[in-house]
Amino acid sequence: MPESSPESHVIDFRAAEQLLAARDPRGAVKLLDSVIAAHPENTAARLLRARAFFASAQLRAAELEFSIVLEREPDNAFAHFALARTYERAARPDQARRHFRLAAALDPQPEYLAAARFDEATGEAGPGEAGGS
């Protein structure tokens, strides 16, 4: 087997994107494992692998990868949203709600705001609703 190179890792990353888009998340994970082994700091590869784990219902692995991404990029709204979906799918609604709300606060796009459900009476203020400025 030839030694892997940075170029082969880029090719594997792009191929993994295509596999995930073609609904082959397990194939994507296999390609990304070698990329992440060679470049553990690569947040884009970790985020893609987290999405692939989620798509293949490997929720614990998805949770771990999304958490690693958020340790490195705490302001990544998509990672918060995806982690919330992971918690939601794992029947952990309180953790899901927290990350849905963080995603919406970081990036108030309609999908994130709808998932955050700020209009529900929980005693928590939504974005722009807290007093005391």
C-alpha cells in the first residue's frame, strides 16, 4: 500500500463528501479515519465524520466528534445544531434544547430559531430578550 500524502488526504476528504452526499456514510467514515489519523487537528474532517456518524445512526460517535469540534470552535453554530439533533435523536431533550438555543443565538437562521423554540415558556430569554443592557 503506498504511503499516504497530504494530496491523498485531500482526495479522501473530497471523496468522503461525495459518499455522504450519495448516502454512504459508512464509506465516508472509512475514508475519513485515515485523514483524521494523519491530521487529528483537522476540524473540517472531524465535522464531516461527525455528520457521517449521525447519518449512519452511530450517535455516540457523532456526539464525540461534534463535541471535539465544539471544543475547538465553540462559536460553530452548525456544530451546535448538529449536536442538538444528535441529542434529540438519542432522546436527550434537555441537552438538545441547550445546543439548539446556542446555535440560534450564534446564527439566527430560521431553521435554528425554529428548533430552539424560544417562544416556549421556560423562563429563559431568547436572543435579544434579556433585560439589563
